[in-house]
Amino acid sequence: MIHPSAMVGEPPETREVLRDPAAAERAAGRWFPRIAGSAHVGPFVTVDSGTWRHTSVCDGALLLAHSHVGHDALIGRDAEICTGAVIGGHAEIQAGAKVGLNATVLPFRIVGRGAVVGAGAVVTKNVPAGEVWAGNPARKLEDHERDPRPHTERGILAAVETMPTREFDHDAVREAWEAIRP
Ligand SMILES: CC(C)(COP(=O)(O)OP(=O)(O)OC[C@H]1O[C@@H](n2cnc3c(N)ncnc32)[C@H](O)[C@@H]1OP(=O)(O)O)[C@@H](O)C(=O)NCCC(=O)NCCS
């Protein structure tokens, strides 16, 4: 699903392209991004067109709200790019890897299969598969006993446990939505 507010196929913001509108059009059209059918592209996501290959987002990948995927980048199968994260041009986020909230992966870097990049990290070196890196510049977090549940799930469960329980009024929500729908 590609959210209607997402911008897929923006020309890459290189100097040449910004100076030359015709080059911008060529760049956006020639290497238009390839987004797999089962990928999720959330609200206000931007995905640049490529400059020498297609920017690609593979099956099951999640691009959450306000994230950005730079030109020629590859987002692997089931990888998760969290809200506000920025993936530099030509970077590769391999299958099942997760890039945390507001993290930045510099151009050409590789985040290996199943690796986790912590919230707010700046990845300046390749992250080996399965490792957890955080900080600016990002470094490997020493192994310690981790909660076996995914980090996001831990947060969600904690929040749910403290929420007051009440009936969710689906009809009221639907009515409110119908009233404001354009
Ligand atoms: C990096 C991360 C995976 C580590 O999780 P964890 O293994 O459970 O780590 P802990 O919370 O036990 O923290 C371990 C240490 O790393 C530090 N740390 C944790 N996350 C950090 C981050 N993002 N940046 C810098 N340091 C971090 C902690 O302060 C702690 O340091 P200390 O030992 O000096 O006290 C996690 O903190 C994170 O950032 N996850 C991303 C969450 C996210 O973006 N979710 C998206 C929702 S869509």
C-alpha cells in the first residue's frame, strides 16, 4: 500500500538535477522506484528515483511515516524503516533489518540482514548482520540480555497494560470519519 501523501519517484536532489529542470524530469522518469506490491509506504514518505539504477523497496518492507529513501537505495525484504528515518543514496538495508526512529544511514552504507539501528543513530560504517548499533556515530551496542520481544512490541505492550479499558465505539468513529471525508 502506498499512502496517497507519499512522494514516490521524486528526482534525486543532486546539484545537477536542481539546476536543470529537464535533468530532473529525466532522472525521475528513467529510474522510477520499484516498490513491491506487499511493501507499505506510509504517510509523507519520500522515495527518490535512482540515478543509475532503480531505487528498490522489496516485499514486506515497511516505510513508516516521514521516512526518506534516497536515490539508488535498496530496502530489503521485510526491512523496517521507522518514522523519520533517512536512508542515504545507494545505501542498502538488507532483509529483516530495522532502522529506528529518526536514524540516518549515510550514503553507500550497508545495514546487514536482521541488524537493528537504534533510534536517532547516525550510521557512518557498515553494520554487520544481526548486530545492534546506536549513537552518533553509531557503534555496536555490547551484547546484553535483551527482551526477546521486538522492541516496538515491548513498548506497545507496556502502553496497553497501563491503558484504561473501555469499549471502543467503532460506529462513532466511522460516523466522525464520514462527516469529514472529502
Ligand atoms: C538500540 C535499541 C534497539 C536497544 O534496545 P535494547 O537492546 O533493549 O537496549 P536498552 O534499552 O537495554 O539499552 C542498552 C544501552 O544502550 C543505550 N541505548 C539504547 N538505545 C539507544 C539509542 N537509540 N541511542 C543511544 N543509546 C541507546 C541505553 O541508554 C543503554 O545504555 P546504558 O547501558 O549505558 O544504560 C533500542 O533502544 C532502540 O533505539 N530501538 C529503536 C526503537 C524504535 O525506533 N522503534 C520504532 C517504532 S516504529
